[in-house]
Amino acid sequence: SRDEELILPINSSLSVTLHQHQLKTTTTAAISKDFTKDRIWLNGREEDVGQPRIQACLREIRRLARKRKSDGDEDALPLCLSYKVHVASVNNFPTAAGLASSAAGFACLACALARVYGVEGDLSEVARRGSGSACRSLYGGFVEWQMGQRADGKDSIAQQVAPESHWPELRVLILVVSAEKKLMGSTAGMQTSVETSALLRFRAKALVPARMAEMARCIRERDFQAFGQLTMKDSNQFHATCLDTFPPISYLSDTSQRVIRLVHRFNAHHGCTKVAYSFDAGPNAVIFALDDTVPEFVAAVQHSFPPEPNGDKFLQGLPVEPALLSDELKAALGTDPTPGGIRYIIATQVGPGPQVLDDPGAHLLGPDGLPKLAS
């Protein structure tokens, strides 16, 4: 990033918000005069609330709440800003395996804190302090993070390009290669890249602005061919900047490379771009396809990466009709199968932004302000 403290990016970016029925973070925040200190629990385990990014979010939300109070806002909560806060958060997918758990987590945290402190308006600033990409997760559908120009970062905000209802046929498959923790966190890796990769700086200045405009067009016009090709080229270029980092970073595993070959062979067999891959800072593949392609592609993945014997959990999320592969496609896919190379697939689609859960049964903190079940 161009500013580590404010988490300002060196280029704009675009993301797709996934559906909460398949992948979600749930967060409950509570404040009370009885709490002696700020505390946070993640997936049932208490974490260090002193982590700089959690502190940055808390500072920012309390600053906004104070500002609202001093501006004499009638609706401002008559709340003592010295109250401590308890936060509990749960992900229903592997944390720190490169599935954007920090983006979801900090977007959810920003929204929960905003409600409990009576802060309204754009929360980009709060979420971004926790995890840059979290500001994009504050909206549903297709979201752009505008890098902005100002040194104070006030214009480095997220904006929706199209709502989740815009492209109902679009499906997203997450091919989980391994749910282990990554060797190199994306933030540390990115910082080294910014410092040492000339290719990254060239990409940010010379290539990304035009690509952002083209990507927005593909989404507006629902042009899957162009969308898919640009998605793959941009993913490949991002990983090229990782290799151009010194010392080099490689997030892609052998299985990741096999998935890339599988997608290109599948598309070549069909003579057009039916599926597209994208990899962020980790080995898991995010696959985009239209709904009518999903059954055949899932069958191709099962053919190339035969599931382990307990393969009943292999396909999770949205239901997918079984499909048979033609002999021609099997021949086109070639290569020896790699049993167990893919642990499981999560089938999902584009989803909405943060939702408020009014059902008290869904709250993670009990009346005493402690996590309900340390299950």
C-alpha cells in the first residue's frame, strides 16, 4: 500500500461479494458500563484486542461517534464513549486460508461497531483500517475500491458498480486446495512487493486504470467472455508481480497450477471462455462461470481431482446437478488425475452486503456480555 498506517492502496480494485448463505462472518458487539476492558473472541477463542488493526477500527469508530456527539446530532446515542466493548465473531469457512476472511471479518466488525456506537454513513474508513479489502465487502454485488488521491485517504472508498441482482446467472465456485494457514500473509507480502517489484509499480500506473474501466463495462453488459478473460489475465499478472518481488513470493501450489491448466483445456475444448479462474494471496481457486456451465465443470474437477472416499462433503453450498463428461472432453482434459488435490468445492453466487440479524437467538454474546457457547 502507499500508506501502511491508513491502508491506502497503490491501485484501485474490484471485487465480487459472495452470498452469505454459503460464506459468512457473523459478529455481535455489545457495550456496557460493567465491562472492564475491550475484549474480542474469534471463532470461540479470545484474541488479543491490542492487535493494531483491531485498535485502528475501534479508534476510528469512537472518533466518529465523538464527532457525531460534538456536532450536536439529535439522534446521537447518549452513550458514554468510555464504555468498553465486547465483540464475538464467527466465520463459517476456514480463517486465514486465503478465503478473504479478514475482508469479511473487518467489514462485519465495522458494521457491528457502527450500530452499537450509533455511527451512520460511509464506513469505508473504519473497515479499511482493519483490512484494505474489507471496505469492498461493505456492499453487495460488484464493488470497486477507488484508490483515491488524497494523502489523508478520505477519498479511498468503496463504491458499488452493480447490485447483486444485476447478473443472476453468474456463479462462483471456490476450489479449496488446502485450508492450512498461509506461509506469507497477504499484507506482509504486498508490502515487500511494493518495495521491490518494478512490475507491480508499472502495473499499478500503466495498466490497472484501463483494466478497471474495461471490467466495469464487462459487468454492466454481462459480457462473460471478456469478463472471464480479463479476470484470468489480471490474476496471472498479480502472481507475476509476486514472482517479481525480491525474494520472490509464490502463493500458487502445484494443485493451483493444475486447476489453471484444467480451465484452459476446458475452454479450448468448448472453443470459448466458459470458465475463469482467479487466485488471490493463496492457493485456492475462485472460479467464475454461468449457471449452465457449472454441472459440467464440477464433473471435470471431480474427474481431474477424484475426491477422497469421504467425498460426500466434496460439494458444498448451492446444489449442483450431476453431469456426465463426454469422451472428447475427458480426452481434452488429459493428464493423470490427482486424487485428493482439491479438498472440497463451495458453490455460491453474488450476494448482498452486511445484514442485521434481529433474532436474539442468532446473537453470539449472552446477557452477561460473554460468548454464549465456547463450542
